Amino acid sequence: MTEAKSKSMEERSQLAERILDQTADAVIYADRTGTILRWNPAASALFGCSAEEALGRSLDLIIPEHLRDAHWRGFDAAMTSGAMKLQGRPTLTRALHKSGRKLYTEMTFAIVKTVGNDEVIGSVAVVRDVTERVEKERAASRGS
């Protein structure tokens, strides 16, 4: 590899990191076992855990206990098949803040594969807090 090409790849990698770090939505990457390997600053703000607290931990960190069985069934199936039913479609679900408070979140998921041989190496979720919106909608529907 030429020095110029190597420098260009490094610059793209640094740009990708800056983009993830400055994105307003939480971005979480977990490997095939569900271990968190990437946790951007927006994830820290949303879930109340610093990157140091989250990295190396299970996704159970943000999954309410009553949803864990269903989550892991779907996660394991996606890691095995390389496909998800929800890929690319925002999904309303509950998530867990460090304080124990449950949040309503909208998550978009994608499988992450290696370049070339398409081996599944993990998954990424882009997450936003929609608690206020959902609570307002539910209050409005109760009032009508």
C-alpha cells in the first residue's frame, strides 16, 4: 500500500470517528456476542453511562429485564442468519437508563459485516429518546 493511500484511509477513519462522536443520536456497536465495543457521546447522554462504563459490557446494560429474552432471541437469530426483520426500519421500544428509569426509544438496527466475505461481525443501533413524544401521545389519547 502506498503512503498516500495509507494516509487517505487513516483520514477517512478519523473522519468517521468525528462523525460518530458528533452525531446527535446515540450510536452503539456490539459484536456477535452482544458486547458493546462502540458507544458515542450521545449514547452516554441518553443512557447515563460513560463510554468507560459501557465498553466491554453486555447490551443488557440498556435492555429492561422483561425484554431481554426476546431481544437475545432476535439478536442471536440475526447474528446467525446475517439478516434482521427490522433492518433499517425505526422501531419503538423500551430502554433502560443507568438510574433504572425506563425510556421510550426509537432504534434503527443494522447488521455489520466484513468487507469481501460478508461475515457477520456484529450489529449497530442508532437510538433516539422519544419518551416525551410517546408520553404526550398517550396522555392525549387518554384524554379523548
